[in-house]
Amino acid sequence: METGVEKVPTYALCYLVNGDATGLTEQEVSEIDSLLREQSVELVCPPASDEQWQPYFSSSPWFGKPCEVIDCDIVYRVT
């Protein structure tokens, strides 16, 4: 497995961490699912503590349009 850090849109965290698509459109869910599949993502890990939870605006998030993001550790499957 490989790991990396990505700028994950805050609006997608509930879906990426808990599988809760509430508030997301079908298109957003499809886009996220495609990205996870194409990049062989195994796990998305947001910061563990409130001190590390520092959302900020990014013009180039991991996916989607410019928005508020948070740096998350990503675990990739190596095949």
C-alpha cells in the first residue's frame, strides 16, 4: 500500500468516511466513486484531532470545483 495527502473537499467527507451521500448529487457521488476506483483508493483518513482540523479554500481540490478542503491521508491499493 502507498499513502499520500490530498486536498479533500469538506462537503464530501461524510460520504468518503461514512458512506453517507446525504446532500450530494448523483453526479457528485458518481464522480467520487470513479475517482476512488481509478486511483485504487482503499481509505480516506481525515485528521484525528480538532487541532489538525483546519479547513481552507483551495482552487485545486482533489476533485470537483474550487471549494473548502481539508488535508487527508489517503491509502492507495498497489496491485
